[in-house]
Amino acid sequence: MAPYQAANVNYLPMAGNAEASERAKFIRSTYLHLFGAILLLVAIDAAVFAVLGDRLEGLVNALFSGWTMLLFFGGFMVVTVTAESWARSGVSKPVQYMALGVYVLAQAIFFVPILYIANASAPGAISSAGIVTLVVFGGLTLTVFATKADFAFLGMFLRVVGFAALGFIVASFFFGIELGNWFSVAMVIFAAGYILYDTSNVMHRYRTDQSVAAALSLFASVALMFFYILRLFMGRD
């Protein structure tokens, strides 16, 4: 299917309307980018732990003191919104790759504290959370591809729940509210909803030149699920 052209800009078709070969190429590219992003995150965190070693304890303690954690979380949210905006826009592929790289780096830094605490207090929790995340993600992905269901209707609901969750997180900083296992379970379900939504968009609503943006959205949902599954494993004791 030839792309529509206007004002010297190519508008490639949505994946759902593309020819089978182009759709398959786009889907393959999306999941290769996702796999690459996950490997990059693992590599960055492994390098941080290898280089900093025992100095991580002081950095983690400093991060959880006073307003530092709230500023850290706020900075992460700004990077997330900016990176997703870059990746989804009609900018060049290099800029889209830069957006994905910046976001992976931000996620890797964001994960350092919880990975350090999990490694020290709950041996085996990291690998267990990784396996469970992979299994759940695989099951949800197969569900969407097998049924070809369109989960676009979840979009507004997920955004509302996301703002509510953000409110709980910010309130926990200000009022010392302990977000226990119930919150982690709710966030795992929330992340599962986003995986269904994002996977559906991969099949139907991304243009065939947006594999980087699609991979970034999936990566964000997988990272969110892993984070809260890890919290659940850490809280078992």
C-alpha cells in the first residue's frame, strides 16, 4: 500500500491497514527494539553495580532522604513524557532512537535503588520477578495476537487510573502513607491493562514507521509491571 503524501511528508499506513508483509515487518521491528531496550537496561544496571559497588549504599540512602526522592521521581516523569513525545512525533529516526535511549537510561537509574534493596534484603527476588513478568507479558501478548481484539477502549480508563495512582504516590511522600502490597497488586493489574492496550495499538494504531515509539510504550509497561512484581516479592516476608 503506497503511503499518502502531502506537503512533502510521507504518511505510512497504520499497521492494521498495511499489507501483510509490511505489518509483519513492523511488528518484528517493534519487538526487536523492545528486546534491545530490555537488554540495554540490564547492561546499564549491571555496569552501575559493578562500578559503584559498596558506594551504592550511601547513594541509595541519600536518595531516600527528604525531598530528594520526590525530585528524583518528578525528574523521571518529565523524562518519560518528553521521551514518549519525541518517539511518537514525526521526527527523524535518529531522534526517535535518542528518545528510546534516554528513556531506557532514565529507567535504569530509576531501578537502581529498588534493585539494590532487593539484592540486599530479598535474594532471588529480582530473578523471580523477571521470570513472572516475562510469563505474564508473554501470555497477554499471545492473547491479543490470538484474538486480534482491539483494546483501545481501555485508553481513557487507564489514563484516569494512572493519574489516581500518581496522586497516591505523591501523597505517600507528603503524608508518609505506606503503599503496601495492595497497591502493588493494583499496579500490576494496571500494567497488565497497559500491555493489552499497547499490544493492541501495535496491531492496529501505530504507523508502520513507528516501531521505535511502539517499543518505547511496551517497554514502559513491562518496566512498570516488573517494578511492582518485584515489590511484591520483596514484601513476602
